[in-house]
Amino acid sequence: MINPSTGQARGNPLRALVTPLLRPSADHTPLLAQASRRWVRYLPYVMALAAISSLLPSSINVLSHDYGLNTGLAAALSVAQTAPLLLAPSRPLPAWWMIGVTDLLTSLLILTTGHTSSVWPWPATGLVGYLLLMLPLALRETRRTLVSVWLVTAAASLALSLMGSVRDFGGDNSLLAIALTGAVLLLGGALRERAEARRLLTEQEHISEAERERRTLLEERARIARELHDVVAHHMSVIAVQAASAPYRISGVPAEAAEEFTAIAGSARESLAEMRRLLGVLRSEESAAEKAPQPGVEQLAQLVETVGRAGVPAELTVAPELAEGVPQAVGLSAYRIVQEALANVVRHAPGARTWVSLATDGPALLVTVVNAPPPERTESLEASAEGTGQGLVGMRERVRLVDGRLDTGPLPDGGFKVAAVLPLDAPRETPA
């Protein structure tokens, strides 16, 4: 079959054999580079230098005396056979090309000499250097590459053995070279795959640990949600029931007081419903699981009215162009900011006159909540005058979510101001 993208035959055995040899590993990190000790990181290069130091003079002596090569030529071939071992820790496949071609050339040159008393086709020193190269090659390259290296080695050994069969050499070590090369490649490949399996197992353990931590976090959130519901919901339910039943349990309650009790019961039920919705989010795995409709600019009038019944005279001003077209995320942020600002007025400045305004400032929504100083002899409802500061943190978080700006601080006359600028071009969300 023909590959339409390359125009070459698929499944060509020669191509399948040569292709892995032409594509060395892209990872050039030296062997043992991740070791914590410095001397261990340098160990592969020290071993390579030791091998070169021992093999180089021995190879020159063997090639010149046992095989009859010229001393200069023997020295050049020996350097070419041993020096690439320095590349073995980081680039073993290019080193294999250099050493393999040199070993093949050496054997062909030996064939031209008249010395036949030594073994053929691989001199002992060259075979030792070749086997030393096989270990870092097996630790770095893929299984397919190792198979290609072994097949090329076997083919070259058998071909040279056949070429030297017409000569009376002292011995044939081609089968020994094939067996030893295969054994070293098999051992190195097994070590590499074992190390890879351990690495994957370690990664899987880390993933499992992260999942356990995540599951523990969700369980803790669910436990907190249950505790909040048990504690807060009980008291809120009691408040709602007592406020709703007060006009019937107490005789002679004025109409204004009965209306006030009704408002208190309604506020308690609304707070209880909102708390349950938030606890549902806390129980869920993702905060996006919330399904109930969220408040927006349209509910601000009801919010201001509720605060007014709590004893804080508040006025709301909304620009006519904001009646429609406010993105849901911006409307929700505006509502929460106003809600928290008014709650702070109720807690820290009860009875203070308050003004809430929403207007457009170019492509942004300007939300302003300003309260006057509280009336004289009015005490804060908070035990600490400074409060916890969580309300302002929540406002800043709301503003940050829509890429807006927040400005808060006291006024010279003793009042307080909250001003937020919320971009109106925030991404629109699909209504829940």
C-alpha cells in the first residue's frame, strides 16, 4: 500500500529498521542528572573517562600488533572508537553511529591485512567499548530503537563473518557479539521500563493523594454546612415563628406593631431561604451548582424598604437607563454590595440617614452608598466598634469578580461612603 501523504510504501521493513536510528531521543538530560548528590551526577562522565583511559592504549596496541595495522592508523581508529563514549550519558544514539561506523571500518581494514591469528570480526577492545555504549543507549532510547540497533549489529556481524570465512582467522566472535549486545540491551531496557513504571506509579500516588485531600475538603465543607444549618436555621426558624404568631399570642397588639412583627417574620424567612441556598452551594462540589434565581438591580427597592423598617431611613435612586440591560453578574454584585453596605449601617450606625444611588459612568455602573453620622446617643449593635472586616472583604471580592473598583472610607462629617465602579460589559451569564 502507498501512503498518500509521503508517496512511500507502508510497512517497508528496511524503512521500519532505519527510521528509529535516525530519530534520537529529544531528551538530552544526562543520566543521573536528577540525583541529589553532586558526585552521583558526575558519575557517568567519570566512568566514561575511565573507560576511554583504559581502552585507548589497549586498542592501539591490539590493532597495531595483533592485526598489523599502521600505528598512526591504529591510533586514529582507537580514538574514534573510544572518544564518543563521552557522549553516551546524554546522546547515546549519535555516539552509537560514530562508534559503529568506526568498528565496521576497522573490521574492513583488518580484512585487508595478512594477520589472521586473532579473532574476527570484532577486536576485543572494540567489542568491550561497544558493549559499554549499549547500557546508556538502552537506558535512554525506546524499545523500537533498541531492536533496530540489535538487528543492525547482528546483520553486520553475520555479514563480516561470512566475508572472513574465506580467511583462516583465529576465531569468530560474531555470535558472541550478537548475544552480548542483545543481553546488555535487554538488561538496560528492562531497567529503563522499570524506572518508568515506578515514575508513573509515583505520579498516580500523587494524583490519588490530591483526590483524597479534595474528598476530605468536600466532606469538611458538608460537615460545616450541616452544623451551620443545625445552629443558625433553628434560631432563624424560631424568630420567624415567634414573630408571625406574636399578634395572635399577645392581645391588644397595635396595628403598627403587628405589621412590624409580620415584616420581621418575612425577613427571617427570606434570610433562612438564602442561607439554605448558600449551604446547598457549600455542600456541592462546584459553586456553579446553584440553581435558584439570583437577586439583581430590580430587588434593590425591596432591600431598601426592608432596611427602612429596621429603623434606617434610606433613599434609593436608580438611573432610568438601568431599568434593563444590566448583566446578571454585575446586577448580583451591585445587589450584594448595597446589601452589605446597608447591613453595616444597621450594625454600626443605626438610625443614620442613608442614600443609595445607581448611575452610569460611561461603560460602567456606579454604585454609591452614603450614610450620615448616626444620631446622638446611639450605640452600635456590634460588640466591637471596629467589627470583623469580613463585609469589606466580601465587597472587594464581588468587585474583583467583574473587574471593577471599590472605594470605601469615612467621611469628614462622621458618615461613611461605599462607592463601586462595575463595568457593564462584563460577560453575560445564562440566567439560572
